[in-house]
Amino acid sequence: MPLLYAAYGSNLDHARMRDRCAGAEPAGTALLPGWRLVLRRFADIAPQAGALLPLGLWRIRPAHLRSLDKFEGTALGIYERLKVTLPDGTQAWIYAGRRLRAGPPEGWYVQHLRLGYREFGLEPGPLEEALAASGFTG
């Protein structure tokens, strides 16, 4: 049975997702109310009233969730997998950080983020705001 995964960081990059989850298919975009993008070395999300978090949606299989759990470090407590309800009422899996990592992201990581935003056709403003707030200067 297909599941939905909501990406907001480097997993927006289509090539990166193909490597991690062969057979995953893009399934559109959404704006998740009440959340914003933050960058602390890597992408994360934080609750914020009135904010909208741009998402790229992926149609995935249960085996992909196991792969994503590994890459996101859920067993190590780095990210936690949560289920969120999208504005259209459907539900999707998303990852939220549980360990703060200091410092701005590196340039190679930012390239994945910007590429993913372009590939999904997401408006880049929230990403650029998060980059500026992180101290990224690349």
C-alpha cells in the first residue's frame, strides 16, 4: 500500500531520493500550516503559529520508511518520524529533529536543498530565509 512522505530538506532532491528509496515517486507539493523550516547544520522543522512549511510529497512503500529511518538516524535519536495531516486531509510521514546540531549548513548540502526546491517548483523564500537565519554565507 502506498504511503506519503513529506520532504522539506535534502530529500526534496530527486536523485538523492532515488538513491535512498528506489521506486519512490513525486506526488505533488503542500504547505503545512503551523511549521517553519530551520537550518541547524541540516534541515529541521519547528512549530510556529502562522508559518507555512513548503513540502515535496513522495509516494513511498513501507520498505522506503525503513530506509528513511536509517538515513535520518531515528534509532540514534537524531530525527523522529511523525505523521502529519496535510491541508487536504491526507496524512504523510515527516521527520523532526531531536538533537540540535550547531552551525550553518555546508555548501554541498545547500545545493541539495536548492535543487530540490527547484525540482518540486517550491517558492524559495522560506528556504532563503532559513539559510539567512542559520548564518550560511555561501
